[in-house]
Amino acid sequence: MSLASEPKRTRTESLLGTEAQRQLRQASRLSVFAGALWLPQAAALAWGIAGWAEAAPLARTLWMALAFALLGLFRGWAERQAARRAYRAADETLHVQRQALLDRESLRSGGASSAALAALLTEKLAALGPWITRFRPAMARARLLPLLSLAVILPISWAAGLVLLVAGPLIPLFMALVGMAAQDASRKQMVEVGAMNTLLIDRISALPDLLLLNATEASRAEFSARAEGL
């Protein structure tokens, strides 16, 4: 990892407490384990179909079907446990960060407006949830599962392994390009959400004046246009 990206990573992960870090480590391990179970599941499915196609004894097909079902149940349990730990870490982190923001803003004079603070405590802070619950488990799977799949497939078929070796790096590349565009759009949307909340609070506080000046329709039209643009 480059030195330029290290401060950003440190600032982001500093939001996570010790318990949240532990929960995410467990979630990552369980997520990788659940993903790795697909390999024996695929093997059981392939052997079962091959046995059925070759008119092998019915017992072989039934055993493979049973193994596929049991591995699927075990995989579902591991994914459920991983998700439970990840969401627990997200809930704890959001609660701690929300309380820290409230404590800090209550001591500041002339800080952010109440509307901007409300947007930060609700929409903007809640946007951390998907990053906490999905990013680290997904990174763990992306680092380990392709290598594991390649190690299993290469001894069986070098051609299939070569295809995966060539095509594999292209998938995260295109995903990164899509993610960069989505990040920019999300940043602009968050700024607009804060501006809309500020506008709404201003219009509510100025409602008596708007009624006296007969400007409620113009104010409603302006707010509707901002909402449609969002």
C-alpha cells in the first residue's frame, strides 16, 4: 500500500472502536469461510450431475445431493453469523460517533446549523453503515477466495485456471471504476442533502413572513425544484 493512501485508511478505520474491530475480524473470517464452502458445494453438484448422466448408482447421486444441501445450510449459517457480527460493529460505531458529534457540537459556538447537523447525524452518518458491514468482509473475500479457487482449479484444468488468471484482475478493475463514479455522485448528494435541510429549516422559521408576503407558492416551487434535482 502506498504512503499516500495510508493516512486516509488510518482516518477511516480510526472511527472503529476495539470491539467493533474484533467483530469485523470475526465477520471477515466467517465470510471467507462461507465463500470457501462453495468449492465443495460445486464439487458435490458436479459429481451428482455426472453420476446421474452416467447412470451411476442412485445412492451416489443421493449422497451428493445430501452433501450439497448440508454444505448449503452450513454456508448459510456462516454468512448469517458474519452479517450479525458486522451489523453489530456498525451499530456500535454509529452510536459512538453520533454521541461524539453531539457532545462536540454542543460545546461549539457558531458551529454548523441545526439542519446541517441533523443531516450529518442521520443521512450522512448512516452512510457509514454499508462501509462497515460490507467493505472489510468483501476485501477479505477478494484477497483470499480467488487464490483458493485458482489453487483448486489449476490441478484439474489448466485451461480454466488460465482463463481465471487472466480475467480475474479485470473484474475488480471495472468494479473500482464504477465505485469511483458512485463515490463522486454520493459526495455531491450528501452536500445537497445538507443544503436542502438548511433550506427547509430557514423556510419554516420564515413561514410567517412568507405568508404575509404571499410567497408560499414561490417557496414551495423552489423547494420542489431542489428536491427533484436531488
